[in-house]
Amino acid sequence: MSETLELALLPFQLPFMQTAFIVTLMIAVPMALLSCLLVLKGWSLMGDAVSHAVLPGVVIAYIAGIPLAIGAFVAGVFCALLTGFIKENSRIKEDTVLGIVFSGMFGLGLVLYVQVESAVHLDHILFGDILGILPSDLIETGLIALFATTFLVLLRKDLLAHAFDPQHAQAIGLSVRLLHYGQLAVLSLVVVGALKAVGIILSVAMLVAPGAIAFLLTKRYAAMLVTAVVVAVTSSLAGIYLSFFLDSAPAPTIVLIMSGIFVVTFLIGQVRNRKTEASA
């Protein structure tokens, strides 16, 4: 019995696993809060676009010898601004613009990457390296998470008003442009914060799944935020823990758990709706 308990507690005793738990908690909270806005606003593809668009910024930052986070943030903001500019100056719909911009920038990033002899493996950029987090990475991620969480919590009502009705938000005196580009900047920051932990591709799931699950479970925005955070934190910790025993990569395991929760939540909702219709 004691051996079983000791084995079960082993992941919490290893330093690299402790670091993985900490960094995941840091990124899970702002990503969950942001996912609620992305789902409500119909911006889920924007998270996908920004996540893919940071790759050329990372490669250029590596070539220039500057922190990768700076290059990733600049590339993310550039993608968001370029998308907004094309949408406002053409008849092309936003989802089409996003598809063109993020695929183009992702392709550029891959072309640049293969031209450079890099010590950073491409898999670590695409899928993260949560078990290889350094103390400096913890500080960087912590600062990003603190800023993003503060922004999303303090301006939650303004951001909600902007998400549902930008015209009404402007009519009541809110700076719509500031909220719009502020949210895009925070989105880029959060993707940068999650880059080393879950990578470019898997960060998309963490930007969508918690908000989608919370949307199915709740009817009020405040409850949605809390539910999304609980789902993100629980799934992240469980994913890292299970990956240790399954000998799998932590980030994909986290995403699988979130996907499983979404499927179960959706099915439960369908059953309840049918019972309600039958009794009506």
C-alpha cells in the first residue's frame, strides 16, 4: 500500500514535474479567461491565427539573437493588425482573411526555420517542451500571466460589452478601438507565454476548449469565467500527472482531457434538452 502511495505521489516530488505543474497553472488561468471572450465573440479562429503566426517571429528573433518571446509577440501583433487592416479595406470576410494570414505566416516561419541551423528543435516550438522549462522561463511566463489576467479581470465588463455589441459599447463611452487592439495584444502575449509549455499548435485548444465547455455549462458570464478557469486548471494538472505514468507528452494529454470533457458536457446537454422537450 505504501509503495502504491509513494508511486502515486512521485510526480509531485520530482523538480522538473513541479516546474511543469507551476508553469501550467500560470498559463491556464489567462488562457481560460481569454477563451471565454473568444468563444462569445466568435474569435476562436483568431486564436488559431495568432498561434501559428508567431513562428516566423520566433525564427527571426533566434537569428537576431534576441529573446524569442519578443519576436513571437511582435509577429502575433502584426498578424492581428494585418487581419484587421485587410478586413476593413476589402470585401473579404474575416474568417477568410484569418485563414490566408495565419497560413501564410506559418509557411514563412517553416521556410525560415529550415534555412537556419537552430539549436531549438521544431517540435519544441510546435508542441512545447513543458518538462524542459527553465527558471528564467518561469519568471517570463509568470509576468505575462499576471499582466494578462489583470487586464482580463479588471476590464471584463467592458470586454464583454465590446464582444456582444461594439456599437453599444462605443455609444456608452467605451474606447472600442482600445479594447479591440488591447485584447489582440493580450492574446498575442498569452500565446507567447504558452509557447514553451504547450507550443504553437496545442495552445489553440487551450484558447478554445475551456470557454466552449463553460459556455455549455453556464448561463452567466461570471460563472462562465470561473468554470473555464476550473476546467483549464484541472485538465492541465491532470494531463501532466497522467502523462508521467502513460509516458506521453504532457501538452497533447492535456488537450485530450479537455476534448473528452467537452464531448461529455455536450452529450449531457443533449440528453437534458431531450428530456426538457419530452416533458414540455
